[in-house]
Amino acid sequence: MTFSKSSKSVAGGIAAVLALSIAAAAPAMAKGKCVRAGGQGSNILPDVAKFMADAALKNSIAANGLKPAGKIKQTCKTDVVLTTCVSRQRACK
């Protein structure tokens, strides 16, 4: 696969932005700061959507090496057939 000069510069720009955003986030996490983690789940059954949102939240916290702090706040919205829930929780390094 060959890339043109312009696609290489776009890819380089995207990589630079990604590197800067990671570098900017690293000092905040290194100081023990907390973030608000979240997870989303959707299903026809509301209880399953709630469970999936909580599971996604826990996976998000674990994947970033954080520890949960405080209560989980959950909001759910039901459209015609589908229920979508979002779970959020404070998480610290």
C-alpha cells in the first residue's frame, strides 16, 4: 500500500495531536487527580441495559488503572423500543 505525501502529513498530524493529548493527560493522572469515568449500555430490557452500563463503567475504570470513588450515578432513557443507560462514577489514580 502506498501513501501520497498529503496522506502522510495528515497521519503525522493526527499522531502528533494524539501524542499531545496523552502527554497533557499524563501529568494530571500522575498527581493523583480524579476523573469522571463512564459507561453506556443499550438493550430492549431496561435491567439488562443498566447491567451493561455498569459493566462498561467498571471496565473503563479498570482499563485505565483507576480506583472507583463515590457512588455510581445512572441515567436511563427509553425510546420506542430501546433503553439506553449511562453510568458515571468518580475514579482516582
